[in-house]
Amino acid sequence: MILEHSQEWVYLTNVYNQKEAAIVCNFLLQNGITAKKLFPGEGDMPEEEGRPKAGVNLYVSKENLPEARELLQIKEQKVSTLDKSSLFFWIVAIPGLILFLWLAFTLITRVMTK
């Protein structure tokens, strides 16, 4: 697909909405990759290559496609790691803290009543 005469743009991914598209585009731009947003139906052909018909399609230059895919995979891995660590926090750390505070309160109460 050609969006500009000087550069060939290729499909990268589809995101849910404009906010998600802005986040992904800014992330790519911070890493030196310019991305273009197209909404299905705006001169885009969403039926090609199994592309979804809703959301926002993101395109990058053909030369940057491998690096952009790699960056998005790294970002997804970081997000899933964050999810796992926050799950650990809620399942282990918070109950552990509550138990610690209960034990400390119990010990202090016993020492003060003697």
C-alpha cells in the first residue's frame, strides 16, 4: 500500500481505537519509527491479509517493519510481566503484610499487658 509517493507503507497491526493507536504510534516514534493511522474504509483495504474491519490500522515503512514488529513484541512482554508482578503483589504481598501487622499488634499487646 502506498500512502506517500516517496515511501512504501505496509500493514503493521490493528488496534482497538484512536487512543490505543496514539499510544502505539508514540511508542514507535520514540524508537525512531514513524507510523501512519488509517481507519478501515479510508482508502484502506481491510479485507486483505486477514485484516480486521474495525478499529485503526497502523502502517510503517517497509524498511521499518521488522523492527516495529520486534518493538511491539517487547512491549507486550513487558506488559505481561507487569501483570504477573501486580498479581504477585495482590496475592502474596498484601496478605503477607496483613499477617505481619496482625502478628506485630498481637506481640505488642501481649508485652504491654504483662
